Amino acid sequence: MKRAATSMPSLAAIVAIAACDGASPPPTVAKGSNAVVAPASGVASSPRQPTRSPAGQSAPTDPEGPIIDWTYEGLSIGTRRAGPSYDITAEFALEEWDNGKRTEGIERWSLLCAYPQRSGPRTTWCTLTRLMVTGLPKVGERPKPGFLGMVFYPAVSTNDHNTLDGTLRIDDVDWPRGKLDLTIVYVDRKTSNAMLRWKYSGDLMYLESFIGGYVDADGSGKRTSVEFRIPKYTSVVDVPIRLTGLRAAPLREWDDLVSSLDSADRVTWERIKSEPTNRPNFETANEDVKTAFPDWKAIDSGKRIMTAEEETRMNRLLKDGFVRAVERWLATTGFSAPAKVKILTYIRERTPPLG
């Protein structure tokens, strides 16, 4: 998503994305058994076995919801009580569509609203937690290493919005008629809007429609309309999470390489580390790219978008230029011939072209 985040959630390997499913009361699991007892509504349910994701990991499925659409009401979002009082406890996923095209980001909204609020005037109170996942690989793919072996994992973050602090505004609400219009205020003070409509079945509230989105502008000032859509079916997304340690992950293999060098080469490496200017000159790789693309300034400024073929060509130039820079630098370091071969092989194997 394009909207900024302010805090990070606790680490989790699985982010469950809830969509329009599971309106019936949840089934219960008998103790010591995998049997699923049908909910009181009589909707048929069955045991759900963990499915296998395309990459082979076991991915949990959502055990709630009917398996046959007898009288499915839709997504249950809240209740009506005597008084009257109303509560919304809704959770659903949102896909982002930019001018009719699906983008890579997805959000999970957890919306809580109450009328009347627990204390103070008899008004409506709401809070919204947005969990955002960006950079998800395509189905069946894992994050791929890029330049220098860097792996760009999906980013998971959360933002909280509340009517009490002004980060969530209620533009219109009509509880008896099933209407709630919201404005979400982001950290950069930009906003998006959401309109929920629901129906009542007894005292349960079922979502009938959701319209949401915002207007954004690209670097050139061109305005674009971005729409939020709830996906048709519930799904589970397997999100790899980076667990940050004291040293970067690729350095494990570099440390192993240094340990394999003889004592003289290890002393040479310690000397090189203490000399901040004793480094390869990678600027030559950048110059190769600028020479290959005469209109590089337009590309670099975003005025012109590179084609897929041009990106592949650029990445190949960067890789080759990077390896040549390291090779020229190694000739000046004082490493032994076997150490130079090891280091250059290490670099070649860990600088696949991007793209």
C-alpha cells in the first residue's frame, strides 16, 4: 500500500486474511478429536485438514464457515441489542485496485464501533486497526535474492485509527438503516474513505456493500483513483518475516569464507577493514549504465519508465561492472592467489542480476 505505517506488529509467520466468509456461528471442536461439530444453525461443516502451499509449507486454513451455501447471509459484522445499542466487530481483507488494476498490497481491517459509547455522550465511537502487507511474492514463489544477495521480504506493519484522537472520522451514521461512512486519516494527513452498508437478520448485522478508496498523485502530479475491494473468498497468506539478528544474514557465509583463509590472508583482511578508503570503486559500474542509456537522467528522475528488456540489460551491466570492480580491487590488496579466487567466486555467486 502507499500509506505510511507508524508501528510494527509482533512477529508472526502467518497472516490470516479474512474476507466475505464465515457469517454463521463458528463450529466447535470436540476435545481430543479433530471432529468439527456443526454450528447451531444446522449448516453442514466438516473437519478441515491443513493444506500445502505451493512452496511446500503447511498453511492453516480457516475452519469457520459453511461448506454448502444453504442460506448463507454473508459477512457478519455486528449485533443490535435492546436499548437500542449497536456494536460492530468486523474483520475483513482489502485489496487495492489502481485504475482497475490490482496492486501488490493487501490490508486486513479490524473495525470496532459502538453506540452509545461506553462513557460520555450518546454518540458513536469507532476504532480501526489496519494490518498492511506489501511486497508479497506471487503464488508459489518465494522472495528471490537480488543484487549482492539481498532478499526483499514482504513488509508487515500496522496503523491504528480512533475517533477519539481524530485519526478516524465518522462522516455519517444511521444505525437503524445500516449505514456508516468513515474517513481514515493517515500519518501524512492524507485521507481515504469507506462506506459500509448492512442489513439486519434478527439482531445480527450482515454486510451488504463496501465502497472505499482514495485519490493519489504520482511524481508528475497525475491524479489516480485507488479503490479498496473486499475479496470474494477468505484466504490465508503465508508471509515470511525477517528476524533481525546482530549481523546481516549473508555475512554468515562471508564469515565462513574468512575463517577458511590462511592466517596471513586473515591478517590482510583485518588490515583492509581498518582502512576505510581501501574499497572497490563501484562508481565505474554506474558509469557503464549511464553510458549505455543516453537518456539516463530522464529514467533516473522517473520521467521515463524502463521497459522489462531495459531493466534486464541494466541489471546485467551492474552485475558485470560490480564483479570487475572487485577483481581490480583484489589485485591491489595483497591477498594470496587462492584467497583472491575464493573471494571473487563468492562475489560472482552472490550477485545475480536483478529482475
